[in-house]
Amino acid sequence: MTTSRRPAPLFSDELGTPAEMAADGREASRNLGLQGRLERAAQAAVAPAPSLHYDDYPAEVGKREIRVSDAAARIANALHLHLD
């Protein structure tokens, strides 16, 4: 009895050329929104270090206002976490 089995395809048979795979990677990163992050990281890598001099920083920095929504206040009150 002879069985005609075809050999399983190799993983490497499905791969494209390196140029095609690089283009696919660039397109995927563009679709995922990674391109902007990579560009910012590249710019930050070559940017000069921030100043260490005291005079270069403002003396008074305004604090951010924290707002507690009505829904968050109701949840906190229900849990007895009184937010003032």
C-alpha cells in the first residue's frame, strides 16, 4: 500500500524577501502609530541634556487643579473614602 503524502510546507517557504518584510514592518508600525514614537525617541537621543543650573528653572510653578467628578465623589462616599 502506497500513501502519497505531500511534505508539510516549510515556514521559510512563506517568507518574503527581506525588502518585502522590511516594507511590511514599516507599514505595520505606521498603522499602529509607532512611527511618531520612534521619531520622538530618535530626536530625544540626539537632543542636548537639560540644564542643571538653578537659574534656568522658574522659581514659582503653578500647581495643577485636581477635580473630582460627581460620579467619583458618589463612589468614594459609598465606599466611605471621603474626598474633600
